[in-house]
Amino acid sequence: MSNGAKAGIGKYLPVYIVLLAIFFVEVFLAFRNLPTGTLVGILLLLAIGSASLGLVYFMHLAQERRSLFLTLIPATIFVLLMMNMFWTDSIRLLHMRPLTP
């Protein structure tokens, strides 16, 4: 195996092990008797962390320029805020009744 292949594996193997550890923590927590709100919050934070690791290392965003992040973060926040505007309308349409203030 060449040095380039070892360097690539050496860089990604710890990330893969951390992702596996996060998965096992999620499975362990799923079988615990935790309150639903607490469990959802913890699992959501772990999912965000593992998604971030996957994006940064496996999709090579760690090597991108800083300007890409400064462009993507406001765009993502904008999309999430716009989605928030439509959720109330989707609930109204689910029940087929007008929105009551």
C-alpha cells in the first residue's frame, strides 16, 4: 500500500470510529427508560454531530475555502426560516380547516 493510501485511511479511520461510537450510543439510549423529550433532544444532537462529521470529512468540506461556509450558513438559515413559515399552513391543510388565530 502506498503512503498516499495510508495517509487517506489514517485520516478517515478515526472519524469512522467516532461515527460508530455515536451510533452505539444512540442505540444504547434508545433502549433506556428516558423521558421522550429528553431522548429526542439527545438523539437530535447526536444526529447533528454525526451528520456534521460526515459532511466535513467524507464530503471533503474540511478542505473547502472559508467563503463557502460563509455563503452556505446564511442560505441554510434562510431556507429553515422559510420552511417554518409553511409548516403552519401544512397543518391547516392536513385538517382541511381555516387557520384560526
